[in-house]
Amino acid sequence: MVVSKDHPRYRSLVIRELLAELNKAGLVSTTGLIAHGRGEAFDYLLGETTNPNALEAESVAVAYMLEAKNPLISVNGNVAALCPREIVSLSEIIPAKIEVNLFHRTDERMERVCAHMEAMGAKRVLGRNPDAKLNGIASDRSLCTREGILMADVVLVPLEDGDRAEALLHAGKIVLAIDLNPLSRTSKAATVTIVDEVTRAIPNMIDSVDELKTDLSKRRSLISTFDNKANLKKSVQMICKRLQKD
């Protein structure tokens, strides 16, 4: 399908078509399409733009990753489809490891997602050969690697399930979530929740790295003054104001 650039929702339609194509190719699961639609509905309510509150959370998340000893980015099928090059760029400049973790896991799909990330420039992707488990998860999402998830102290989890976000937290990890729904279990469990669309959030995080990498004082100030409950409350208030305005 060819989408006209004059269409008022051009970007959204292009992303939908991309996800549909990668679903047919076996990279994105069918339930991943449903999850994207749910997130897109919240993005409508947020005005399909990054607000100052989200920008602050993105900077705080970068500060945590730069302060970490073993930062890691957890990638699922939707993230691999939507912003693979940006994920690779962020992983290189932090630097952070990348580990693929899938709910609808098969060896074949794991290989497709890992290979896709490598084709997009990732030098090394963990997850193909799990040798550990994350406690508190009944599904295959518990599978992980010792070198990656198990050793990580800070984990960026874009588009994450609530049970895994909670399990990561219980395992002593600092959890940085990207989730358009400020009311989700993931958003409420995370140490930092970025209420923004992932293809906007990751580039914003990349833009923050240069400044924060050389400013230890600012990194630690961002971390010490951040309140995720207040952050989520502001996001809900923004949605309410937009609904009242419209």
C-alpha cells in the first residue's frame, strides 16, 4: 500500500503498514499488532507529540543508563520492527548490551528478530541461547541470559509486559519503561516511565546522551529529584486536559 505524504496521519499509517509487513514476515506477532493499536489510542490522547514531562523522563532514563555498571536494552518484536537502528545507536553511545526477549517465543522467531537487529547494525545480540531464568514469570519471557538480563543493573524495557517489568524490579533491577499508557502495570511498576511513543522516545534519548555523558552533577540531580508517581500523574492530567479541551 502506498500512503500519500499529504495524508494528515501519514506517519501513523506508514508505521501500521510496516508492522503488517513484518507480521507477515514472522518478525512481529499478531498480538503485537493489537498492542500497537492500544498504544496508538493513548498517543491520540496525548496529542501524538512528545510533551515536556516525557522529555524529562527520557533524560532521567539516560542518566540512569549512564550511571549503570551493566545497562541493557530489552528488545521485543515490535521494538525490533519500529526502531531497530535507533536502538542500536543508543546501545552504542551509552554503551549498553541488547537482549531479545519474546512472549510468543520460538527458536525460528528468536533467530529472525536477532538477525534483524544485527542487519540493522547491532554487533552482538543476546537471547538466542538463554542460560538463565527470571523468577516470577510463568511464560517463556522468563528465559534470559546470565551475561545480559541476569547481570544487568539497569534495564530499558520499551513496550514491556507488566509481569516482566515487576519481575525485573523484584530481581533488583532499575527498570526504565517506555509505555504510552500511564495507567498500565508496567508504568506503575517501573523506576522511570517514559509516557511517549517509542519512535519519538529513543531518538530523544539519543539526543540527551552527549550533554549528560559529560555532566555527572546533572545526571545525579535528575535521578535524585525524579518522582515517577508524580510523572505518571502529570501524564494522566495532560490526557484529561486534552479531553476537556477537545
